[in-house]
Amino acid sequence: MDWIYALPNWFFFIFCCGATLLFSMVGLVLLRPWVRAHVSDSAEHNDLVSYFLGSSGVVYGILLGLVAAGVWSNFQALSAQVDGEATITAALYQDMATYPQPYRHLYQQELKAYVRSVIYQDWPAHNRGEVPQESSKILRSFKNNLFDFVPPTPRLRVVHEQAINQLNELLIAHRLRLRGDQANLPELLWWVIILGALINVAISWFFVAKDITHQVALTALIALLLGSLLFLTAAMDNPFRGGFSVDASAFESVLYEMVNY
């Protein structure tokens, strides 16, 4: 389903709602004559269909609600992780100001290079569904250079230990961000969600109404509701891709502070 993230959000929304609406209308037109021809007591029949539609709607609603809650929770968690990674990078950059030259310049330049790599290389790779590598190389180089430093004074030794602790936190946050692309829903679950939406629409075809206008309107509303829910779940499924995604604004703010520090 990677192709959906190349679509603008408005077009993807129209596609989801249009697909469910087309399915509902075609099925209703084809099945309505057969249902009316085989139903003698429309009141009793409609009560039975209402029972099945209600039961199916409850089961599907619980499933979709749990999935949507999980997707939204994952989206928020990854957004918070990105903000945390940017915050740790900014704090580490300021700590480097206490180091003597030429170490201060070397460390700060490497952190600037890391932030630029995250903005200009990592995020385009995230948008393509790829795992970026360049920022990891820069971070490893920074780690090796920082570990090679031997503090000449007790005060700087304390600062150096704190910097190493922050670096470890940055490495963890960096790793969690790289794994963020792998937290989307499995394909099998998507097929179950889509099948459930189609089943709920299909049940509505079995209602018997004298006025086809009312039945068409009600079936269309059910289809539009399910289509919009499918769109919302899919749009949030991969936090780094599509029109509704986590951006690099947190790192852009950090880079601005670094350049104007």
C-alpha cells in the first residue's frame, strides 16, 4: 500500500470515499430487485437486517476503534521521540561550548552536520519509506571523537561525563526514529479492515424500502462514513509518509539556533 502515500491527502480522501460509495451504489442497484422479489414481509425482514447490521457494526466499530487508537498513539509517540531527539541534540551542542579549542569547534561542527543530515537526507528517505544511513555515520564519528577526549580538569571531567550520558540518550532516540517506519499496520490486518467495511455496506443492501431515494441516501451515508474512517486510519498509519506525517520542524529550529548561536 505504499502508493497511497504519493497521493495528496484531499485526493486520497476522495479516493477512499469514492471507492466505498461506488461499491455501495453498484451493489444496491444490482441486489435490490432480487431482495424485493424474495421478501414477503418487509417489516420483519428489515428488523432482521437491522439486527445483523447493528451486530456487525458493533464488532467492526470495536476493531476499527482499537486500530485507530493504536495508530494515533504510535503517531504521537514517534512525534514525541523526534522532538526529544532534537532537544537532546540542542542541549549537547550547548554543552560542547565548554570544551577547549580545537575540540569545541570540531564537536559543534559535527553536530551541525548531523542536524543538516537529518533534515536534508533522513527526512526525504523517511518519506520514501527507506531507512537513512548518513546521519548514523556522522553520529558514530561524533561519538568516537568525543570518547577520545581526555578531560584535563575535574570540572571538565564532570561536563564530559554529562555529555556522554546525553550522547547515549541521543543514540537511543536516533535508533527509535529509524525504526519508526516499521511500526505501521501489517498488510493482513488491512485486508481484514477493508473486508469489514465492505461487509457492513453489503448488509445495508438487504433493506427493503418502497422509496429507493431514501435507501440510496442511507446506504451512501454508511459508505461515506466507512470510507472516511479508512482514510483517517491509512493517513496516520505511517507517521513519516503522506500528507499527514511527522515533519523535521523540530530539527529545523535546532539548526537555526546552532547557526545563530
